[in-house]
Amino acid sequence: MNQPIPAMGAMYQRRRNRALFDGSVVMVLAILSNFPVLYALNFPGQGLLPWISLALPAISVVFFIVALKRAFGQPEMYRGKILGSILGVLSVLLFAGSILLFQHLKDLPKSAAAPQVGQKAPDFTLNDTGGKPVSLSQLLATPIDTTSGKAPKAVLLVFYRGYW
Amino acid sequence: MDTPEVSSNLCSKSGYTFPFLSDPKAEVIRRYDLLHVGGGPEKTDISRPAEFLVDATGTVRWVNFTEDIRLRAKSDDMLAAAKAIPQIQN
């Protein structure tokens, strides 16, 4: 019959605001998803990476909205008014930055006049690293495999941004 | 766009042994309509990333124009495209 009376502190102890933790984890993942090493690796679904880098900050914003609703709407139950506000602002900034980066990295020329499949690749001559002029027609006619002496089946032209 | 010296540096660092050509005046980049105006550091003009597989007759058999500068052609795709080209007897 001797019911223990809960201590006042325990009675009013507020719950952890779980959405704060989840939002923070998603925000860290969002930042990590931009690491260049992910683009250097070779794995299926890599083409989705830019979209993932855009979606994760948006998800973290949603978590912080939930966290702040709890912290301000039920302050007797949830903590995290200050921390939630700081992280919430950071997540919005990260999302805004991610949108700008996403657009910037896709901002490429149309290249409408570039050679398409079935068209002739315009011949050209450029210097190699030793300063020796090399032409596309020459590359197509020069055997790579010296034992067979056969001209290559094809030449792969890779245009890149300079050093990367 | 890099000069042969810069490319030479890259080749020796990365161990590339294939022919590595320089287009410092972007002549071929322009002819292939790949010039990315202001796309480089300090708004310099550079080439957009693009890959072409050209067969022995000089005809383009496969192309890749990325939509995101970080995403480049996959080696598996390029190999598959090359294998799909029949060997011309010569």
C-alpha cells in the first residue's frame, strides 16, 4: 500500500527530441554524398548521386521542422528549442546551397552540333604530350597491337575539363 | 585546354600510356561543339566532358554527353560499345 511518489524531477522530465538526431544524421549524410571519391568509384546507381545530394538536405529540413514543432508546440514534453533552431537554419542553408550546386553542375552547353552516332567524326590534328602532331585518321590507321599489325577497331575520344 | 606540359604531368602521375592530345586553343573542342564558355576556373573557357567511340571508317558508333559534370562515362559501357563494333578485316 506504500505507493512510491515519483520525484518532481522525474515527473517533469522531458523527452528526447528524436527528430533532432535523425535530422542531424541525414544532414551529415547529405554533406558526405558530395565527396568526389563517390564519383571516382564505379558502382550501380551512381547516376542517382546528384539527386541524392539534393534530396537528403530536403529530408533533413523536414526532420527539423518536425523537431521544432515538437519543441515549441509541446515544450512540456520535448526539448530542443535552441539546438533545433540552430540546426534548422543550417539545414535550410545546406538545402539552398545544394539546389545551387545541383543547377551549377548541370549547367552545360547543349552541344547540338556535336557529332552524333552514325555521323562522321571530324578529323583533326593535335599535339601529343611530346609535342608530336597526331591526327584522328592516323590513330584509326595505326596498329596498337604490333604483333598482329592490325589497325584498331575503334578509337575512343575522351574530352575532359582539363586535368579532371 | 591544358598545354602538352600539363598533360604530360598528368600522364606520368596517373600512368596513362594512351595517346594524350592537347587542344590549348580549343580548336577541336569548338569543332566538336563542346566548348563550355566560362565553365573553367576564373570563368575560363574549357571543354565540357564528352566521350565518342569512332570506328575504323571514322564513323561515330557511341557517344556520351553527361548531364552532370561529375558523372562521366563508365568504363563498362565504353568497353561494351567497343565490343559491339565488328572487326574490319584488313
